[in-house]
Amino acid sequence: MISRRAVAVPGGRPVTAVVTAVLCAALLCTAPPATGAPGGSASQGAPAETPADRAHRDFLDHGPRAGVMTVAHRGQWRKAPENSLAAIRAGFADGAEIVEVDVRLTKDRVPVLMHDETVDRTTNGTGRVADLTHAQLSGLRLRAGLGGRQAAVTGERVPTLAEAIRAARTLGLVNLDRAWQDREAVWRVLEETGTVRNGLFKSRAPLPEVRAFLGSHRGALYMHVVDDANAASVAEFGAARPPAFEVVFDDVRDQVAAPAFLQELRATGRVWFNTMRNGFAARFTDEASLIDPARGWGALITHYRATVLQTDNVEALRLYLTQGVADPVPPGAVRVQAEDYAPGGRGRAYHDIDPGNRGDGPGRPGEDVDICDHDGAVVVCWMRGSEWLTYGVDVPKDGRYTLKARASSPYAPAGTYRIAYDGAPPGKAVPVANTTAHHAFVLQDSRDPRQLTRGHHHVRLSLDAGAFQNWNLDYLQLEPVGP
């Protein structure tokens, strides 16, 4: 039986809940957004401080006690379609001080929210955003989560930037990704909506271009993106540095990952990292953080001077920053990682129809189970019909338990599996839900509760041979379900 592991960060000391609590006590962690003026109430005659006011003030604070800020990547797409008004509101509601959106211009030059050049992945339509009018886009509906042609169509529409920034006006800042090339059109929206203080521009443009924009757009909030290719731009800013730098590095040996370089950035502004995928911050990812924060968020804060983290796991990051845990095992539950199937080899511990490990993850030498690394999540992948895996679990006490699987798939249906305990016949077929992407893991309940006695049990997960199977398994979790 395996739970989330403790792995040491560089330097040999793991970031534990105790260490994180100490860091939070030292104000490394940001408290939840305020809803009123400092002290809990507005002074007589003065407007109450909004969460957006506080986020703006905090973003400009680069002092030694500045807290770590949370950014919701494409909004809270786990609860609403990416880049939707609902995702923006959910991101702020779940504790983010900043929400990231992607901006593109329609054929009639209306700024709208859309990540891709086309609407194909995220809506029920097709075509390039630049070839569609705003009226045509407004007739489309967004797909759930991260989209994909098999994701459910929702009632959410493609929002304009004006609608999005108005929704964020009192809630927080908005990271305007992909907006630099259309910055004049975007600036007009901010001015017209009275939200100049909410919008955060970013680019890796040459400094003369950046200086020209900032010099003629009073109050513009700007962040510069740096990697090894343009690291010299930091010095070129001289004393007029922006309030934040987004640092991108895919190797800990990169120049921009060096302690001296990061300390120089941190001395005059905030240091921003993206933790969604492997290449953004040298594999210090959300998924690695969910296994152990020392593999991701904790290392970036402690060793790489992070004061802003952009994430696909808003609630987990907020939990870590405030309580020192990221993905805790519920009380009375048992968790086992998918790659930690029982010993015994082929025919006893597993059945896999493909020879060798087809994945790119750390499979067991000489065994044929396919193991992949999805941006830090080590998972069983290439799952096919008739395959099965056996796991050993230690149940803490007698009771009824339900098995949940943290799984991912862009397909619908994604597959089905059956559960058998201790050699008994397998139960009903359990469908795996579409999560809208291979890297979008969701804990899914089998809704097949069983009465189990305290002690060691074997659980076999078998994939139906006659069903389409294309999904990934991160871990299994047995949870008590009551009397």
C-alpha cells in the first residue's frame, strides 16, 4: 500500500507540512482575498477594499515578506469551460488572485477569449477566430473543461474581453496572454471598461517596443517573460524594471534558473513560474506537487524564489499555501499509485497484451505494464481491453468502501473496468468519464461499494475486452461510505 510519497528537494530537506507552516507564518503564503477594507470593515465614507484592490497592491509588493500569489490557468477549467466567464468567476472563488485568459481578435477586430487560432477544440463550431465575426462567434457554445471534439457542449458562450474584464473588475487581476500583438485594441477595452488596473500585459518583446507602450499608456500593468534566449533583457531595463518577470526554464542548469539571477529578479519584483507542464519550469509541475509539494511548488518557492505560481490545480495550490498539504488522503481512506501494482509478475500481478513498457515512464525492469509520465503524474497508460492489474491494500477497519480511480481521457466513452476483491468474481462494468484531456485527471467514483474487513486485501482491476479502452490511471483510492 502506497500513499503520496515524501521526496527531498535539492539540498536534501523535504518540504513537509511543518516546514510549510513555518513558511506561511513568515508570510510566504497569501491569505484568502479580502472582501472589505483592512481590519475587516471600511472606514466611514471610504469605499471598501475589493479583492481586486488587494491583488493589485500585492502584485506590486516585492518586499521580503510578500506572499505567494495564485494564478488560475485559463480560469478554473475543472469547473467550467476554459476561458469562459464561469471559469473566471470560479477561479477567483477558489482563491486565485489572478486569472489567466487568452485573447484573440475576431474578423471585425473584437477582442475575445480563445486560446487556439481556431474554435475547433473548445466550441461546437469550426474555423479560425480571425475569419469569424463576433456575431458568428457569439452563436457558438463552449465545450466542457479543456474541450476536444468528444467533450460535452455546454451553455457557455465565447466571451468578449470586455465581458471578461468586467466580470473580474472587483475580483482580481487578469493575465492577458497572447494579447501583446493586439495590445492597442486590448488597451481600448481596458480604458472603456475602467479596468486598466485589472489587466496584466506580458511579452518577451524587444525593450524599445515595451518602453514605447508603457510610456504612452499610463497605468499599464506589465510583466516581462525571460528565458535563456533573452536573459540579458533584465539588465537592459536598468532601474525601470517591470513589477514581475515570468521565468521559463526547462533545465535546472539554465542561466535564468541560477540562484544569483533569480535573487536579482526577486530584489526588485515578483518571480512568476508556470507549473502546468514539464517544460515551463524544469518538471516542477502541478502533478509532481500533488505527489509531494517538494517536487514542484515547494521547490520553486524555497529554492527558485517564486512569488507567483500559475497552475491548473487552483484549490490544491491554495491548500498547500495555507495548510501545507496538496492532495491529502481522506480520513479512513487508502490510496495506491497505479504503477505500484502487486509483485508476482505476468499472470499473477498483471496481464498486458503488449510486450515491454510502451510508455515513457519508470516501469519495472523486465515487466510489460505500460507506464507514462504525464507532466509529473506517473500513470498506467496504453490501457487496452482484456488487460488487468492487481493491487494490495491494507484496509484500516471493517466497513463499506467504494473504489475511486483518478483517471484521464479525452474520449467518450473512454473505457470500462470491473473490480474484483480477493479472487471473487468481478462486479459491474464501471464507465470511465471523459475528462477532456489525457493530462486532465479526475477522481471518479466506481459507485460499486463493498463490505471489507480490516486487514490486507487484493483488488483486481480488469478492463472489458469488448469495450473501447483509451484512458490513463494515476491512482486508486478506497474510501469509507458509511454504515
